[in-house]
Amino acid sequence: DLTIYVIDTALAGARLARQLNPDFHIAINMSAVAMTRVQLIYDMTFLMSKHRVPADKIILEVTETAPLDDRRVAAVMSGLREFGIQLSIDDFGTGQGALSYVKRIPGSEVKIDRTFVGDMLTSAESRSVVQATIDIAHSLDRRAVAEGVEDAETAKVLRDMGCDHAQGYFFAPAMPINEILTHLRGARTAA
């Protein structure tokens, strides 16, 4: 019930944001445990229709630390992908079987965990892990997204490394939907 409430609330906000920016995407954190229920596919399609949010504008972020041994998870993920919903591997690099996780999730993006991004300017090891993750993501035809970008220098290095997207306080803090809508209205007025 909590998962459905979160998805419903997120898609309601996405509908409002898409009125201001039709290209707005919403990312929703999802437990792999929630993905053991085939009912999730039906719930997602119902809620997408209810809020008129296209599937390709929805990204479900599945944490890499969640267990994916259950065959039902793979079936549900494949079903969601068939509807066009994007899947993201969240916190990549922090779990037990990172490479097998990438192989098992029919995802569209890999999110590089902030523990590597945060110290990649001072740690050659972290920088190597970030570059390798970007390369792996691209070789599997997936986007690479860096989490925890706190400064312009890190953003520039990531851009130079070929990272597709980045998120973090350098760009904006996490904010409630009302603040996002205010920001989008301001951007629309400026354009």
C-alpha cells in the first residue's frame, strides 16, 4: 500500500510538472521486494493512465543492495520495460554483485554511488571506478548518472569522462514538488 501511495503521489506531481515542461521525467525509488509482485505492473499502468504520464517519462530506481534472486523480480522488471518504463540501478558499486546486478536488470541507466563521486578528485581509485562504471554503462547501451555532485570541478571532470547526467547539491538540493513547480514556472517565464 505504501509503494502504491508513493507512486500515485509522485505521478500526481509529475503531471503538474509536465504541464509546465512536457519533457519532465520523474524518478521513483523502488525496492526490489516491491518488484516481486506482478500486480505492480497493473498498478503502474493504471496510475500512468490516471495521471496521464507517459511511460518513457518514468524511471524506477532499484537499489543495487536489494536482492534480485527471485525470478518474479525479473519477470516484473521485464513487464515494466515492455510498457516503456525505464529502470535505473541506484547506488551502483555499493552492493555485493555489482556486475551481475547490471546484467540482471533490464535497465536504461546506472547511477554511480556518491561514495565514489564524492572523492574522485582526490582518490585515483575512486576516479578509476567512476570511469569504469561510465564505460560499462555505455557498453551496455545505458546512461551513466553520477550522484552526489557537490562542486563545479567534479561536474566538469564527469562531463570530460563522458558521464551522461549528474545530480547533487551543485545543481539543486532535493525539494518538494511545490518548489519544483515554482522553479519550472520561473524557467518558463525566463524563456
